[in-house]
Amino acid sequence: MKLLLLSCLVGFCLADNVLRYQLHRPAQVNLERFRTWIMEHKNLKSFTWSDCGNSSSTLKVKNLIIGPDPVRLPGDLTIGFDLDIAEDFDDSLSGSVEIYKKVGAEYIKIPCIGNIGSCDYDDVCGLMEQIPQCPQPFIDNNIPCKCPFKKNSYKMPSSQINVPEDPVPSGDYKATVLLKHKQAFAGCLKVALSIS
């Protein structure tokens, strides 16, 4: 009799646990639907930019085009811009760049390693001197690639520039570029883009 009572008690307890599990079972995840959603949302949907300067900025970006979207490297990069420089920029240019790469759901700041990444540049003109040859679209539109930069409006229609190497890992990026002339704020640009 005790054995029968113990068996019934164990049976009722097990049945009760089964019912509770059925009632409180965790929601099933549709992995294929989740994977599709991740693939659709893994990249930024479009290139964006903004001039983050103020009313005293001597460099104002009025338009910026970078494509394709997402950017594919190596390959042809489409670039175009329209900007105004309100005073002559001699060789006293300095700047800082902050670059963030999306890792999971967060943006992580890329450190400065070998003058690449989130760096401060005391001599922007010196860096530009290292450009071996000005890209042809700049030459065609009378836009200098090296200091000095004269007070002027500079406009380059959408043009293709070949990038033969892939210097940047694929992913989503955000960057802010601050420029100073003679230690005074000159301009600011923010961009967000995807590289594949």
C-alpha cells in the first residue's frame, strides 16, 4: 500500500511538472527568421554626413557624396563634394579624427596606431605631403591636394577614384573630423558609412 501511495505521489508530481513546463515553456526562436533579420540590419542603411561646425567655422562642407553604398574596397570609390574655405589655410593646420567601428550592437572607438585610427595630427600639411600623386579628378577640378589652400569655394562633381587595396576591415563606421588653423577651430565633419 505504501508503495502504491508513493508511486501515485511521484506520478502526480511528475505530471504536475510536465503541465507547468507546458504552460511556462520558453518561447521558441525562429532561427531562420532571426538570421534573415540580422542580415537585413547588419549594415547601415545609407551613408550619412553632417557639418558639425558652428557659425565661426572657416571651413564649411555644403555637400558630400561617397559611394557606392556600402563602400566596396578594393575598387572604385565615388566621391564628390562642395565646400567653402573662408580664409587662406597655410601650413598651420592641425586636426583630430575619432573613428568608431560597430561591434555587435555597440560602437567601439578605434585607437590610434601608426597614425591610423582615432588620432591627433599636429601637422596635417606634413601628412598631405606624403600623398605621392594627386588623384586626377582633383587636378581636373583645380582642387589642391597639398597645402596651402586658398580662400575659395571648391566643388568636385561625383568622380571615381580607384582604391587598389583594402586598407579597412568591412563593417559599419562613424567618424568625426575636427580641423584647426593656427590653433583656432576651423571646421568639423561627421560621417557614417558601411564598408563591405
